[in-house]
Amino acid sequence: MMEETSRHLVADVMLGGVVLLGAALLAVLIFRRLGLGAVLGYLVAGIAIGPDGLALIDAPETILAYSEIGIILLLFLVGLELSPSRLWLLRRDILLFGPLQVILCGLGMFAVIHFAMPSFSWQAALVLGLPLALSSTAQVLPLLQSRGRMKTDYGEKSFSILLFQDISIVPLLTIVAALSRAPAEEGAIEGWWLALYAVLAIAGLVLAGRYLLSPLLRLVGKISERELFIVTGLFTVCVSAAVMQAIGVSPALGAFVAGVMLAESPYRHELEADIDPFRSILLGLFFLAVGMLLDVDVILSQPFFVAGLALALVAIKIAVIFALGRFFGLQNKPSIIMAMLLSQGGEFAFVLFAAAQQALLIEPEAASLFGAVVTLSMATTPFLMIFAGKLAARKGKDDVQLDDPELASQANVIIVGHGRFGQQVS
């Protein structure tokens, strides 16, 4: 009996894998061909096979829980690109630009919700409005990386904002806990203690990386087994994420710290090459799960209201981020591109909506409604980026024309080998 159950379970998993991967393959091929990007393809595929579509998959929550590992791996790979010295150079954007963006966008959406839905208490409007200020790390960073825009002015500022948003999960969860109407869980860490434990955990991870992880990588390097690099990299990510999750902080932040710890390691590129395929697959599954969780009935019951909230979210974030970009020294064109890039709601909004629901601050229907708003705002990003790409291709007064190579910014390049190809590169 047990063997038969086990066989049925394996068959169900294999069938689910065929449905998920087949839907993703077909949708992404079509949407890439149309120039609309892979993310929108994943979202539409998720809607099609989810409970409100063909109902081919009936456990999207489980898929979402596992696929969130893709976000964790993404933050780890981003951390690998950032040495502590570069983080120090970005401190102004992380500690000033980021907080201003979250506060102003969050309060803007709080005002919209408070006046558009007067039946909601101010506490409910606040715990719904503030999470909408967060953008989608899983959507924005792959866009920046695939287009080689991470090192541009607006790319670095966008990354700084996203990094602060991941850190801001701590104070936002603290706000939800402070307003909670539910009985406090025994042993839960709350308030300023949560922030203190987070700082101590980061310090502990940094020390562990320096005195434990670096010698371990040197040992693995001497053995020269590629599988050990993969195991060591995934182990490092899992431990760092688990430590943060254990104290109630975003596990993605722990993965980012682990990446920064290894940013100056000689084995950085090996780890990056080994982990990136896992990240790509799991991020695709994440967006599939988001599409499957979209409550289509909520949209169909009040389509204009949901679309209006999504448009209000995108418009407020574009206006606020554009103004902040100009205030922090960006020209008009990079500011509007950055604003459109960060205009959507983010995946961590789903986490905060669930926390607000458990705290008895909002009803499940409100969580579904605003989950649909976040998903619709994500769907607008590919279209906005098409417009941004056309805008970037146009020459205007903001563009700097280099009349002579001597006017270009200085950089260091190492050319290994000076054969025919090396001579052409030189």
C-alpha cells in the first residue's frame, strides 16, 4: 500500500513538472517573440494553469513557498557583485534615497486607500499602503543584469533602493506587530529587539564568512571537485537565509550578506556560474506561482476599481521616484527610466499582506484584492520598459557626446593573450 502511494506521489510530481515547465516554455517563447519579456509570460502561464484557469495545478501556495528560494539565490548573486567598499560608496543612496522612496510612496498609497475605501480603518490602510511602496526585486534586478545596466547611475540607484526595501521588511513587520489585534505568540521576537537581533545576526554572518567560510573554500578548491563548490555555495546561502528567518527577518537579506562576504573571494565566479541556473529556474516558478495565486474573480467582480488602484500605484511611484531621482542629481531621462523600472508592486507585499491578515488587521478578501493589484502592476512593467527603451535610444540634451576617447571615463581592462583576437580587442 505504501509503495503504491509512493508511486502515485512520484507520478503526480512528474505530471506537475511537465505542466509547469511546458506552460512556462510555451508562454515565454510567445511573449519573448512579441517583445513583452519573460516575466509577463510566466504570469500569464500561471493564470492559465492555476485554479482560476484550467485548474491543472491545485497547490500554488506550495509552489510559491519553494520558489521563493529563487529570490534568495538572486540576492546572493547580487551580493557577489558588491564588495564592502562598493557598498560604502552607495551608502548615501541606501540610507537616504531608499528610506525617502519607501516612506513617500507608502504614505501616498495610504492616502489613496484611506479615501477610496472609507470603510477601512486607518490601521488597515497603513498596513496595505506601506507594502505597496516596495518594488519587485525578482523582476527588476534580472532586467538590469540582462541589459548590462547595473553599473549605470540609475542602475546603481535602483539597486540601492531595492536593497533598502529588502532591509525595510524588518520595520514594516514591526509596524504590523505593533498594530496587531491578535494575541501575541509565545516566544516571538518583537519591536526593537528584532532590529537588534538582525544587526547581531549580520555581524555574526560576516565573522563566520571571514574565519570559517574562506578557509572552507580554500580546502574545497584544493580538492577540485565542482560538485563540492555547488554544495558549499548552496549550503552558505541556506545557512545565512535560515539564520535571518529564525529571528523573523527576510531570508533574502541573509543571502545578500552571504554574497557580500564572498564578493572578494577568488572563487566568486565559480560560485556564480554554479548557482545561477538554480536561480533562473526558481525565479520562473515564482512568477508562475504568483500568476496562479491571482484571484481572477476579484478582478472580474470589480475590474475598474482594481485596475484603477493598480494605475494609481504605478502613477504615484513613477511621480515620487522621478522627483527623488532629480533631487539626487540624475538627469531627466535616467530618472524617468528608473521610475518606470521600479513602478510595480513587489513580491514581499504578499508576505506583509499575509502578516497583516494574521494580525487581524485586514480580511482575507482585502489581501486577495491587493494581491491582484500587485500582480497587475507587475504586468505593466514590460510595457513600461519597452517605452523606456525607446526613450533611452533617443538622443537629447541629457546625453553626453564624447568627441574624443580622451574624454571617456577611465577604467582598467586586462587582456589575457595578445593573439589576433586580443589585438583586435586592444
